[in-house]
Amino acid sequence: MQLFSLKTMWHSTPTPILELGMRSQSLRSLGLKWAEKELSKHYTDCHDNLPPIVARFRVQSVINLLRSVDRAIADGRIGHRARRSIIEIFIGRFVMEDKERQDCFFKRHGFEPPSFLVMSPTKKCNLRCTGCYAGSSAQNAETLSYSVLQRVIREKTEQWGSHLTVLSGGEPLLYKSEGKDLFDVLQENQDNYFMAFTNGTLITRDVAEKVAQLGNLSLAISVEGWEKETDERRGKGVFSKILRSMEHLRAAGVPFGISTTPTRKNAEVILSDEFIDFFFKAQGAVYGWMFQYMPIGRSYKVDLMVTPEQRRWMAQKQVELIQRGLFYVDFWNGGPLTIGCISAGRPGGYFYIDWNGNIAPCTFFPYYIDNIYDIYGRQLDLSAVLQSKYFRAIRAWQCNYAYQQPPEKMQNLLVPCPYRDHYEEAYRIVQEHGARPMDEDAATAIKHETYRRKMIAMGKRYGEALNAVWQQQFCGLSRDDLKKGCGCHL
């Protein structure tokens, strides 16, 4: 039985029946075992273009997320509406994919569409965090108009078959435009599952109840470590507010995760067993993301980036976390999960729109050619962005680096980022295509010779530090070795 059989079964079973099955521990256990078997077969047999350990790493991460959701349901941390949205949207439309619309896009454009979109609808934020990539504060008023935001979501859903939307900021819970707010966005796009990165200080009991009633939002709460590290970067009292917010979300049955920023100062803290057990077991986080500090935003400091030695240790720790059954993924060291960089609208990837409508390859690659207001003013649609020479140049680099290469020619997926890990390439593409900086910090960075020199040097050091991990952990076994069970612990 192939993966498509699982999809057929899922879509042919009424949602109330699936939800009833999700509420039964024994049925969930049987369903989970079956799903794991089918996913393992699919990734092992159908991904001949990947190093076998990379394929196994990918399927194990998906299984870990399913198991985490299973634990949350068993503990009563996912309510009725959230369960329905997970069944109908996240699994039924995002994980299973909207193939009809994706196929229509391919026939029209000749390439596969992105899978999701990241947007920062407002720059406004109630905090002023050190090193914020967005440079947000309460004084920032830049906000994407509701009518444009809504049009973007509808176009990417209907044209790409994309049913996942990621919101960042600023603080998404402060979004207001044309008399609408974040809850209106959720209500009017019930065929989309949303994940919003939030500082967690505005999640009252009422907010948690509203999110629970709508069901199609999961909140990823930013935390920098323990109280000392979090309050040091985000402000006094923030850590205690975060814990209260998590309590409100648990009580309301809203699944949530954490988002951390590893730096030279806190990497060991946020990857410690004590930290992981506290947030994933005691607090009930379903998932976690790590976004290593990127020196672009307010008061950027290249020397605050994790050291090459720390990053090597973090990559090894990432493998251990997957082996332990956790979904706590490093956006950069997790490159094997995505087959490298997923920016600039790559198939399976995304691009980024900020509060001014500027369209960048990635949240952490702050240089743009197009603006969504201009695109619409020229009577074009969202998909026109994918045709820009700027985005196509980045996608060409991705394909040459790893994405469309056979296993023996794939380069190190643990250093997949053209900006962070291969800055000379990002700099070249920005210059060749005349991409404009999204803010003053990005403008300063692209012109600063010392910054460029340090970023290039750090990228090379990262590559040297991680090459051994890549070769030993991901390239050492053949497919026959995997079938024999030779040394693979994933």
C-alpha cells in the first residue's frame, strides 16, 4: 500500500469519524502505527534522489510530530475545534497536499508552486527585544492593509493549493487594519491552518478562548532560555507572562509550540535536557523551532552568532533530538529535513511579505525587488512574484547546491543558507539583480565591508565544522545498509 492510499482513505472518511478515532487512544495507536509504516515505505522507496539517511531523517521528523500531537490529544491539550482543523486542514490539505490545484499550477507555469507563505502583517510590537531582526517597537505603525492581506491568502490558496500560512512580526496579535484584526483573518480563511510567532505576552484567557473557538491557529511562543535569558533580551517579567499564556492555551485546548533564538550566549541552555523537559513535558509544547541569531536587525552583532564549535554540537544534538522522538527543529541545521534552502518560492518552500508589502526571499534575507502593492497595481497576481529574475537566481543556486542533485553530488545540507552560510552568493545575487534593502539595518549591512568579510569567513568556518557531521551522520550508509539495519539509529 502506498502513501496515496492513506490520502484516499483520509479524504473518503467523514471528519466526525476521523475525530472520533482521534479521541480513542486505541484507534489513535493503530492509526499511528499504520501511518508510520506507510510514511517509512514512502520515504525509503520513493526518494532515490536523496542520501538514504536524509530520507530516514525526514520521515522520522514527521513521525515525531504525529506522536507529539498524539500525546497532546491524550493529555487533553487539543480541543474539539483544533482537532477538526488538524484533521481537515493541516493533515487533509497541507500534509496530504492539494494536488489538483498544484497540478493546475504546474501545467500553467512549468514548475511546482511553493507550499506556504510567511507574512509579517504588522511591524508594531509591545516589546523591544535586543537584536530583533524586524527592529519592531510600539512606535512602528507600518501595517499591511487587510484587503491586500486577504487577497494574498486567497490567491496562494486557490492558485498554489497552499493551505498553510505563517505569521510573524512585529507582534501578530496587534494586527489591526480596516476595522479587522487577526481573528477576522482566521475566521475568513477557515481553509488555511495558521502558525503565528508571538512574544506570548498578550495571550489572555479571552484570547486563548477565541483561538480555541476558531481552531485553525497554533501559536509559537518566543523564549530565550530560562527567566534570566528571556527577561534579559525581552524585558523584565516577560518569562512569567509566557508561562501564564501557556497555562491559558492548555486550558483552552490550543496546541502551541516554542520558538528560540540560539546565540553564542544561550545555545547550551536552550538545548539542555532540563530546558527541553520543562517546555515539552511540563508546559506541553507540541513542537519547537530554533532560529539561530542572524546579525541583521537592531544593533546587529556578528560576534553574537553561535560559534562553529557550538553549531557542530547543535547539529549533533539535532540528530539526538530526532532519535528521541522530539520535533524541536533548527531552521539551519535542519537543512536535511527540507533538502536545503526553501526560500524564494522553491517547490515545498515559501517567500516572505512584510508590513510594507515588500517581498523578500526569506524572513532572514531582507532584500527585495517586488512589492505586493505594485504587483497588484500592475494588474498582476501573487504568482507573478515567482517569475522574477531575482527569485529565479536564488532557486537556481538552491538546485545546483543540493535540491536537484543526485546524492553523490549534493553539498552539505547542514549549511544550506545562501545568506548565513554562503554570504558571498547572497551578496552576488543581491548586487546582480539590484535588490533593495528592506530597512536601514539591511542597507548598512550590504554596504559594510567588515560585515561582508566577517559573514563570509563565518560561513566558511561553519562549513569546515559541519562537513564531518554531514559525512558521518548523513552520507555514510547505503540503502542496502539501511535495510540491514547497519548503524542507523533514526
